[in-house]
Amino acid sequence: MSGLDLVIRGGTVVDGTGAEGYIADVGIAGGKIAEIGKISPNGARVIEAEGHIVTPGFIDGHTHMDAQMHWDHLGTNSVWHGVSTVVMGNCGFSIAPMRKGKQALVARSLERAEDISGAAMAAGIDFSWESYDQYLDVVDKLPKGINHAAYVGHSALRTFVMGERAFEEEASEDDLAAMTAELTRGLDAGAMGFSTSRSLAHLTSDDRPVASRLASRGEVAALVGSMKGRKGAVFELAHEILLPGNLEGDAYWNWLADLAVSSGVATTYGVLGRFAVSQIEYIDKVTAAGGRMFGQTHSRGVSSLFSFRTAFLFDKQGAWQAFRQQPLEVQKAQLADPAVRGVLIDAVDNANYGTISGAEGKPPQWDEFYYFDKPMPPYRSLAELAAERGKAHPLEVLFDLAIETDMSALFMQYLTRASDEETVRVMRHPSSVMTFSDSGAHVSQIADSSIQTHLLAYFVREKQLLSLPEAIHLMTGRAADHWGFAGRGRLEEGYAADVNIIDPATVGPRMPEVAYDLPTGARRFSQRADGIMATLVGGEVLTENGVHTGALPGQLLRRQD
Ligand SMILES: [Zn+2]
């Protein structure tokens, strides 16, 4: 065949369906896969991929790239881990619709609950839209490395219609009618669906529940119900933290099951940690009753990272407050003083944390508070290190490690955790997608944009608990099926040429680093990967060995009825 733009030659094609890999050339023309087999390039550009696997680009359905995409056109950190398509606007936190001059109402949910600098958003986003369809037109025109799809977020929708009342009241019938109309407008323009948060962990920067949490279940049901019959529309939610097995919990889970069945709308949420297995069983029951539901899993367990260069949960406790306001060099010098250490240790031992938001962490338990000294487990706890070093208090070890590393040492706590066997069981289930990165959010609290490379390095190569084709399928074909991305997620003739070329022997996350590269110099974790030779989006080479080629081929993916 002639007229090819590019040929990826001699790699092992792992096509995203879960099927075994096979050696073949992949020919690309006009942004699509044109041919797979033995190909003579006839003048087309050739990438030699011998010894590498050639896979579809990864699809990440749980991100918060809404703010970041306005200043980071490449789509880091996700792109460094092979992600070529993201869904944003999760958990109710889209930045549209929005009233002119009222962007603070929308931004303050993202600022605290998702840890995105308010100053960075004010400086880095040109809030030039009001309605959701106007917003999608802006997203469409923004230069993009990777593909984006977006939900209409409930908190934004509420503040658009109700203003300040969104943080205080239930919606009136008029409010609900106006919200439904705006959601309809968004869906007509190609929004992926509707997202909300009912999570007690989601607070605004002024310590109030995010707007969606004021909604009654009836309001949520009405908005989801209004999507009935919309092809591929998805309802995403962050849960009320209610466990089944008691009256209140059962009522909540039955309500959600009934909503999924009666609306017919695909319903999705995080299936994480020690409740993941029972959640998957619940999803099976809803599926059997005729509903569509799928879980979002995580290849590692959501984990908070802490350091003196970012934050600790105890930064606001007693003596820590004044201590942490000093320049880092001063903090480092003072940490050598036993008297200062004593005061800081005392404050942590007597801490009162109040309500903790998002991924800020949880009260330290030293045998589960780890020194994060390498990108993959196992890790050693501060309790263990303190015993080994003969220290009276685990914080003494934390202070020592901080000084030894010029205040760069990272520490980690799991927010959700399951055994490797449970994690694999849940990831394998056909009603789940390995996707819960939260990329673009919690930017100085977690570094989960690397869950894709972690899956390949840890579960496939090191533990051998998943085969390579199976792992690739979770992040490609299966994700595309659940989110309804037709023509993506597989290497097949006619499919979009979103492609990764990966060295399976070396692929894996590198250590996260603190970077100050947000608008106004605000900080975040930056995390790269090894072993990804190239990532292509729409047939164009976007990155080569982690370096941006300059191409910006990403598209807005509009859902179509
Ligand atoms: Zn989220």
C-alpha cells in the first residue's frame, strides 16, 4: 500500500483487545491505522520498534485536567505515562458553565478539594465562556497534545444557576429546571455526561461543602434521569461515604442501583481499597438487574505524598505553623536542634486535625507512614526505621532523612489500599477500568498520573500477576468500550492512530519531583517514566523518549447521540 505517512516497523503489536501480541509493522495514514502486517514503507517515515511493544494509547477516564490544560498544552504528567486520551470534569468539578465575573465560585471547589492553586487558575485561565457549549468551543480551539473529553460538573452547574445559594440550599423547582436545561445544552454540544460529588471529603477553600453536596438525592436523580436515552452518556460520582450493611448505607446503595437501572445511564465511580471487592460484587448485582455500571480501579492504592518542600498534614498543628512559615534553609538548620524537635514532636502527638479534605492525608500511624525512597514498593515505615536506628520517636527519623536529603525526602501514606491479589481481582473484572489517576488535581499531594506505567512495571514485569496483553487491555480497549470512545483503544485498521511504543523490560515510573511550573510559580509533583520510546496521537509523534516533539495533535472528543 502506498500513501502511508508513517510505519512502525518490527514491534510486537499488543492490540488492546487482550489478545496475545504478534510481530508486525503498523502503517499509519491520515491519522488512522491504515494497515497492520508486513509493510514496505515506500518513502514513509519509519520508526524501528524491534524489541518493543506497540500498543494503543492509554485512556484515562478519571482526571481533573480542566484547569491545567489551559497552561500545559502537552498534557503532563499523563502523557509521560502513555496516556493519549483523558476524561476531565470528574467529581462535579468542571470549570463550566460559569457566570462572567463569578469564576471564584467555581475555582474555590477545585482549590481545596482538588489542590489546584487558586492564583495559578486566576493567572492561567482565560475564563471567556458562560454556557457549557461555549466552553467546549474554547476547549476545542485550545492547542492540545492529547485528546480530551469532559463532563458537566454538578458543582459548576449549581453555582451557575444558584450563585451563592448553591453552597447553602436545596434547589427549587425553577433551579432544577434551569440546571436541566443547561445540562441538556452541554450534552447536545458533546459533553461526556454528568458528574457529581457527595463525598464528605470534598470541601471548598473557605471550609464549606462543595456545592454539589447540598443537592438532595432527588436533584441528582432528576439530572441523571434527564440523560436517559443519550448514547454513551456517563454519570460519574464521588460517593457519600456510606457502607452497606446498615439501614442508611443500604438505602444509599439501593437508591444508586435503582437510578442506574431506571435511567439506563452508565454509572461509574472509584472502586478502591479494602471495599473494592464488595463493590465489584455490588456492580455485578446492578448489571444483573439491567443497569449499566462500571468501577474505576487503581493499580497501586491512592497514596498521599508529603515533604518539607510540599506539605505535611500536621503543618498547621501548634508549633509547626510558625516553623513552616520560615524559609526552607532555616527549617533545615533548626531541625538539628533537639529542643525544636521536641516541640514539633509534641505538637504532632497532641494534634487535632478536624475535618480533612481531599488527599490532604490522614492522622499519622507510624507503622503505615512510609519513607518513599523509590518509585515502587516495598517501602519501609518510619516505625520500622526508628526501631532500626534506635530513635525514641518516628519523627526523629523523618527529621534526619529530611536533613540528609536537603529537605527533599518524600513520605507516603496509603489513602486506599488492598492486597496485590485483591487489586488484580478487581482490575480484571470486566466491569472495571484501571483509571483512577486524578491527574491534574491534588498536584502537590499525590502522584498518581503514573498508575499506567506502575501497572506495567509492578503487576506485569515484577509480580507477573497480569499478562502484558491483559494489562494493556485494561487501559485501552476496555476503557474505550466503557466510555464509548468509538474507533479508539485498539490497533485495528480504521482506528485512530493513538499509539505507544514501549520497552517492556524498562517501562516504569521515575521518582516524583517537586516542580514550580504552574502559572505564578505554584508547585506540583512532576513525574516522568522510563521505557516509553514514543507516544503518537492522531498519527503524529507527540513525544519521543519523554521529549515533546512540538506537535499538538490532540482533539476535543465530543460525544455524539
Ligand atoms: Zn476526582
